[in-house]
Amino acid sequence: MERRCQEVIDRCWQQGDKNPIAFIHDVGAGGLSNALPELVSDGGRGGHFQLRAINNDEPGMSPLALWCNESQERYVMAVAAEDLARFEAICQQERCPYAVVGEATEEQRVLLEDSHFENHPVDMSLDVLLGKPPKMHREIHRQSFERDALDLADVSLREAMERVLKLPSVASKNFLITIGDRTITGLVNRDQMVGPWQVPVADCAVTATAFEGYTGEAMSMGERTPVALINSPASGRMAIGEAITNIAAARIGKIGDIKLSANWMAAAGHPGEDENLFETVKTVGMELCPALGIAIP
């Protein structure tokens, strides 16, 4: 299906000034609930959409599932009314399913109509949907937790080894690595596999900027999730340390050239977890990284 979509897009842009596609948007996170409002918003318009006009092979899906599902290989496009017949002919020629699900409106509002239930599941201003939402405020109460001392009396060496080797951070990543082409683009200089036995233990990834020249990018990562159960700020510092020591396998000019991207994850609202998240972000973003001279957003 992805190939058929691409064939339609290619046929359209190859027409140059007569391209029937005025605007195109991918369908990713949030599905159509995100893609369609952004499509009309970028044109300074609102939209009136018909929920039941969406192609669907499962009639039992709820309005929420229809509007928000993230099924892949879809695009949303804006096509002028006078170009619609020509666009439909291209889709039929390429045997690519399509649907006309609504129209742009002058009023910057999203109106979703459901002909089955005869109601409007969504009726809201684009300013509310895509504008600046109010800042979230959280109230945190610090708590102290007493943790039992480590007791390995009933754990055999064999059991300990098996438990450690099952950790995602220790276990083999072959199931993630061998499912795709590791050298796509021809610019991959260092992939995951190392040595004559092709073991996935590379410290970092290295890609070339172009086919000519001697510049490129190095990427590494660090994670210390299990440590966060005991000391969250320490897990953040150790993850940064791991990422830096991993990327040291590449030729880095100075430590300030390293740019970090952090993925903060926590069980928000669970007792003690909001505090742990705050302390970890503070430790990493306001203490460790500034001291090292490394940028982190």
C-alpha cells in the first residue's frame, strides 16, 4: 500500500504547476485526529470532516478508534475542488484506495460529523486544539522510602547469571538489529556488528556526511533504568556517563561538541515518582551537563 501511495504522489508532482496536491501531511502519532487538523491549520483554515467517509474494513470500531488510530501507510492531502476529479483518476489508475473525508472552512474550527450516531464527536476551536495549552502545574510531596538491604543468600550463582543476562540492557539485541538493512544509504561507517563473528557490541554508530570528504556524525546512548529504582538522580548521571564513554570510541574533537537528547520517563502521579523525576532532571540538566560543558535540551 505504501508503494501505491508513493506512485500517486509521484504522478501528481510530476505534473509540475498542474500538481493537484496543494498540501500533504503524513499520518503518525494521533492518527487522523492530529493529521487533519494540522493539514487545514497550516493553510489558515478550519475543517468539516465526515467520520464515516474514512476507509474502514472493521465496522465495529468506535468513533474514537476511527478518529485516533495510528494505522500506517496513509497520507492526508488538500486538493482543490476543481482538481479532485483528476486526482481521483490518478488514484484509480494506481489502484490506490482514497477517500474524500471533508472540506476546509473559513472558520478555524474542527467539526467532526458522525452520520451513524447523528452527532458531532469533535467540535472545537483550532486555537484550543493546536494553540498554546495552559502550563501544567504539579504539586509534589517529598517522601522517604525505606529499602531492604540487598540479600543474596537464597540466590545461586546460576540464577544470578540468568537474571542478569535477561536484562534488556545486557541481553543480545540481535532481534532488533537483524530485521533491517544496517548499511542503507551507503553512508554507514560503523554499524552495530563488530569483528569476524559479527557480534552486536559496537560502542557507537558512525555515519559519513557525504560520499566525498572526511566528516560525519557519531551517535551513542546510555541508559540505567534499573538503578533508578534505588537512586534516580544517580541513574541519570550514570546514563550520561555511559553515553559519553561510548561515544569516546569515535573521534570527538572536544566534549562540548557532544549534544545530548534525553528521554525522561516516569510513572507520573505515583507516590515519590514525580519527586524522582524532578531531582533527576535537576541533577542532569542544571548540575552535571553544565559542569561538563555539554548541551542538553
